[in-house]
Amino acid sequence: MNGKHLKQTLILSGLIFILFFCETGWTLEKCQICHSKKDIHRTEETGRKIPLFVDESILGKSVHSERECTDCHADIVEIPHKKPKKVNCKRCHYEGNPVGAPEGQLYDQFEHSVHGMAVMSGNDKAPVCQDCHGNHDVIIHTDSTSKMYWQNIPKTCGSCHIEIYATYKESVHGVAVANGVKDSPVCSGCHGEHNIRSPKEDDSRVSQMRISQTCSECHGEKGVVSKYGIKTDRSATFEHSFHGVAQQMGNRTVANCASCHGYHDVRKEDDPKSSINPANIKETCGSADCHPTATAEFASGQIHINPKSEESGILYYISKFFLILTVSTLIGLFIFILMDLFRRAKTARQKRHGK
């Protein structure tokens, strides 16, 4: 290469450098010079290869399609660059942010959640925003391809909680979700979203003291289960049962909804694997923490008893009898009081007239 050609090459290279790397803010086109290569990757010390390819078509569908790369990767200030730090989503997602990002106390909730606490303790396997919402593929939750689409949430959570996901998929809730029943609860419906807490904490939605309240959101009087022919008195009958009353009095060991029906493995009563199937009641009630001496007779009794329903059998008629007896007694007492008042008034009038 002669001097003239060398000079032209240097000038051209300089122009390219100025054009691509010296402007304020880096556009996608600049980063894609490297990251559009499908074989680009980073090799960790363990030998594991981490792909660094960014699919522009996927990025274009994300909620961040209008953002520049350095809006998220703010620590990248030169090319070539070192391994960037984990993206801090709080740069945009905070109360009163000027870019229109979803607000709310999401980070405060997350930092006090079981996941956030694990992150703060140094657990590198604990999930952060990207693990649930995605990296370059953050799609609005109403889109069926989003990791946060209601029907995809169990699979997203299941990427960490594999065994629980496998159990949930076969439960009455998991099967309903797979069949498109939007009213059926997914993980966040019971555990919460950014504010997931350990079941050992009293303010957890699935703690010993609150799980019946969480279940009642669907199975209570105002719940959605009535649309599917499921009784809505289950919560009320539990509250008036021995177990429910004991729980309201602060007993932390008494049985709750999950103690009998299960947690992630809730099944219909006629399912042979159901914990409330008549064939399994003895084992369910006979756990070491409940009624270890339980016999097969436990399965013959009624559990959710509503004395106002004829289905409760003799209890219904006893309840009716005492209701009639109580009302009749009160009516008779009321009549007696009126008659006594009338007699007293008549006697007082006679005295005033000297009779």
C-alpha cells in the first residue's frame, strides 16, 4: 500500500470513528456492529459461553424499543468495552420518573421481598428484574409472547421453581390456566408480584394466618368461583368451624385451607391423588401435627358444614328447630311484656280515678 492509499485509509477510518463513536448517546446501529453477529459470545472462567447476540427484531417489539442501549448499559463509555455491570432498572422505574416508565413502589416492595432479600444477601441465583421480565425481550404483559403474560407466569416462575411448577401444572388451578381460564390463579395470584414474602412471615399472603383470607378472594362470597359451579360458602363455613375459630383466636398450628387441600397440588375431590379424596382423608387428617389417631371414620363426616343448607342433614333441621324455638320464645315474651304493660297502665288509670 503506497502512502496515498494509506493516507486515504486513515482519513476514512477516522471519519467512521467520529461518525459512530464520538456522538453523544449511542444508537442501536453502533452497538449492532458487533452484537448483530450471531456467533458473538463471552467465555466465562468456567468455560461456559454466554451469547451476546442481540436480535434486533425482538428488541423492536419490546417496550424499550425507543430507548438507546446506553440508557440501560450506562457504564459502557468506550468501544471495545469491558463486561458491563447488571442493568439497574431503577434508573427509570421510580416514582415521578420523567420518561413515562411504570411507577409505584415496585423497588421498595421488591427489596423487602423474599427475592430482594436474597439478592441483598449476595445470592447470585436470586432473581432480579430481568429474570422475570426479560432482557432485550421485555414485552408488555398483555402480549401473549410476554414472560409476564398471565398464562406464561407459571412457566416463568417455574424456570427457578421447577418441581413446584411440575406439581402445579397437574393441579386443578394449573389445568384450568392451561385451558385458558383467566380466573384461575397463577403464582402471583396467591404469592403476590413484587412483594412476595416468605410463608414464615405473618404478612405473607400465604402465611399460616393469612392463607385462608387469600383463598377467600376467589372462594369467598364475592369470589369468581360461582361462575364455574363451585360453592362460595367454603370460606364462611371454615371461619365458623373449630379450625377457623381457633385460627381467629391466634392459634398458629391449627389446620387451614392448604393443610387439607394442599398448596400447589390442589385437586378435585374425585381425583384419586387429591388429599381430600375420601380414600385419602384418613392420611390427610392423620398427619403427625393434626390427628395422628385418625381413623377411616373421619372420611364419613362432613367438613364444610353450613347449617342453613339442607345438605347438612340433621344439623339443618336442628338449626331450624332452634331458630323457630328462639323466634317463638321472643314473640311470646314480647306479647307477655305488652300485656303486662297494658295491665299496669290499666291499674294506674283506675287508681287515678279512685276506682
